[in-house]
Amino acid sequence: MTRVPAPPALEGKLEYIKTPVQDQHADNNQVAGLVTGILKDVRERGDAAVREYASKFDNSNLEQFEVTPAERQQALDLLDPQTRADTEFAIENVRRFAEAQLSTILPLEVEPIPGLHLGHRVIPIQRVGAYVPGGRFPLLSAPIMTIVPGKVAGCDEVVACLPPNAHKAMVAGCHLSGADRIFLIGGAQAIAAMAYGTEKVPQVDKIMGPGNAFVNEAKRQVFGPVGIDQLAGPSEIFVVADATGNPELIATDLLGQAEHDVRTRVGLITTDRALAEATKAEVARQLETLATAKVAAESWANYGEIVFCADEAAMIAYSDYVAAEHLQVHTADPHAFAKKLRNYGSLFIGENASVVYSDKNVGTNHTLPTMGAGKYTGGLWVGSYVKIATYQWLEESAIRAVAPPAIRQSGSEGLEGHQKAAAIRFDRLKTPA
């Protein structure tokens, strides 16, 4: 058992009814080494290297990676009318929420002392790259979550990359979401192409979107010259519940997320032993008939957990320790309980709020922090596509106030150049025009 133990403060207050047998923080050295080679190769050889990796990893022999306007239209024409309507419904909800979020990010200018003007501007990132995973299923919500907020934020260009074997509906989804350019490139080579630019793929300023271990590692390695949204590992869902929890409902939600990937982490944190045992039995029962049981069962066996807590305080503390990507609250007063929680990617308050709704179409973004990152960051949002850049300007009255202490501080630090830059402006005030 490689699970990282809970904090000492919770010792004696937790009992594992179902224990995970593997840890998501598995050794990544092999992936890291392979990705380093791919990034170097694409940086040096551009499109030629991308073609070779597309052939090797995706069995694709495309000569042209970019989706043409005619191919976009063909993908739209092939899209089932109801699927298109559902996609557009999700796009509109994500757009509305992103617009509401953007309205809260305001320019600022203040005058803390007479003549000193400080402020910030809200500037859209010029060109962003949206990585759209292909996966085992056509994840039609994926392009919506990474492309729509960028268009709402006002980015000049949103470049989408998705694997060449992705379903045609995914191309249509990228188009409907507003992608300016779409490339059929997947994996680490897509991250490299967007980070460094190739003959055909433009270099972007920031890369958004989740992916597999290779995509995640590539994002980690290119970070610096190019920005990234976050490092998102395998998906997670936890439910915090008291005796009012419904085991059938909880098991359904856990398995709904477990079918994503064999490394999905799912769990129940509860103060009710009977609920813990009933949920464990219910998961086993549902796995007998679930169409995606092959994946979900492996995920549950290796990464699933049920934790019985001595009291509510321990339940809150363990939940905050896990900092789950998706955190559902199934308690007698879920709104009051939710206010006591602080570490999570996105919070689902009450039994009616299932992760599936956020994953698909309610408007909140489903690209969220995993593997404990919810302790220090939230998920992808419209604010990820803008930068807050400060500025300042000074009248003479401000120079009189700030120059003397700046001169003294620069002198005490031994920075003569800084001292002179402050002093020359102060001295000019003493010289008649």
C-alpha cells in the first residue's frame, strides 16, 4: 500500500472501510524522459517531427494538420442535430458564466497619497492554445471548456489541438466553440508544437486543457517561456456525507467518474458507518451491470476509498487534506456544511448537484486541480485567459513623498544606480524650469 498517510492530527479519528491500493503520485521518470525527447525533437525539426510522432503514436499519416474550412463544415454537417443543439446549449451556459465572471475582473486606479497614481489593466492573453483530449469517448464538452472562456476573455486567437483520431464531432465542437484554428495533432507533440511553434503551427502564449500523463508532463516541461493553466492529473471525485446520505446515489456518482480512466480516484468520506458499508456494497452491485465496468472496476479497486470519520471535524479535516477535484456535499444542511470546506476544485452542494452536470453543460468549468492542488488553486476560468498588469504614474507631489525614502533605502542596500534614478527626479524639482 503506497497511499500517503493522513496528517498526524487525524490519527485515531479515521477508519478505512475501503482502502486504495495504489497512489496516483506514481513514479513518472519513464514518461518524463520520453517527453523530453519529443519536445527537443519538435523544437529542432518542427512539422517533420510532428508527422513522425503522429504516425508512431496515433497511426496518422496526415500531410496537413490544420483542419480546413471545408473540413470544418463537413464535421458540422455530420453532427447529429440533437447533439449539435445540446452542444450549443452547453456553449451558451459556459459563455454566460464566463461573461459574468469577467464582469467581476475590473480595471483599477487609485491615489493612495496625493499625486501617486497606481492601477492595473485587465489584458487578454494574445494567443492561447487549447489542448482537447481525444480519449476513449468523444468528450464533446472538452473543447467548450477550453475555447469558450478564451473567446469571452477577448484573446486575439485561440488555437485548438486534438488527436488526429478524435471523433469528427470533436472537430465540430471546436468550431462551434469558436476556435480560430484547429490542428489534428495530439499528445506531447501537440504541446511542443504550440509551445515552440513549427512551420505550420503558431507559437502560443499559454496552453490550456487536460490530457494524459504525456500531455501533462509536456506542459510541465515547457512552462516558463509559455504559460500553462495547471498540471491536471487523473480525475477525482469525493463525497462528504452524514447519515442522510443515499448509498445508491453516492455509488452512482462515484462510478460515473470512475469510468473516465483506470487511474481515477474516487471516495466517500462519512461520519456514518452504516452509510459507508452500504455504499461499498452498492458499488459492487452496480458494477455487475455497468457497461463501462471494465474501466470503472479497475479504478475502484486500485484508487477507490471509503473513510469513516469519528466526527464532523475529522470529516472536514480529511476532506481538506484530500482537496478533491470534484467534491460533493450530501449532508442534512449542505449549504451550511459547504461553508466549512476550503480545499477543492469545484463544490457540488446538495444531492441534486452531480458532477455530470458540471462536466457537461451547467456553465462552470470542468478543467480543475487534482492531486491536492486544490489546496492552492482553483480551476480553469475566464480569468486564466487574461493578465492583470499594474502601472503607475507620479505627479511632482508624489515624487516629493516617495523619492527621499527610496534614496535612503537604495543607499542602505548599496545600489547606487537605484539611488541615482530616484535622486535625479527629486533634484529636478529643486531646479527652476
